[in-house]
Amino acid sequence: MADVAGKYVPPALRARVGAGVADAKAIKALKGHMNRLNVSNLSVIVRALEGLFRTYSRNVLATAITAFVLEACLSADRMSAHLLSV
């Protein structure tokens, strides 16, 4: 199998590239839910996060959640204050 440049890519490397794409999709979905987080829709977001954890790697999602919360704690913008209040 050849990539776009025409070079052979071993199966092990192809698997890593595919995993990177899936990880990016998982992180994008997670950020979307976290950005919509509000007191009124907390239960809906929790159910959506449970679905993400069933679908994607727990390590990737846990790392992304940790980074998102730490970033919110360390930045001083209005969104961070809102997220911390939830």
C-alpha cells in the first residue's frame, strides 16, 4: 500500500497514523461537549461523555479532560470562570 507521496508505509505505521486520526476526532468531540457544559445540561453532557468513553481510548479522553480542566483553571477568561462554577 502506498501513501500520497508514493512511498511504502509499513502496516505498523499505518495503524499509528489511523489511531492519531481517531484520537483527534475524540478530542474534538470532547472539547465540543465541554464547551457547551452548563448547569442546565450537565446530565446530557455526562451521558455524551460516557458514550465517548465507550467509543474511544480512555487514556486519550482522560488526558484531554485533564488538560482542558487545567487550562481552564490557569487561564483568567470568562469561560474558565463559568466552567469552574459548574
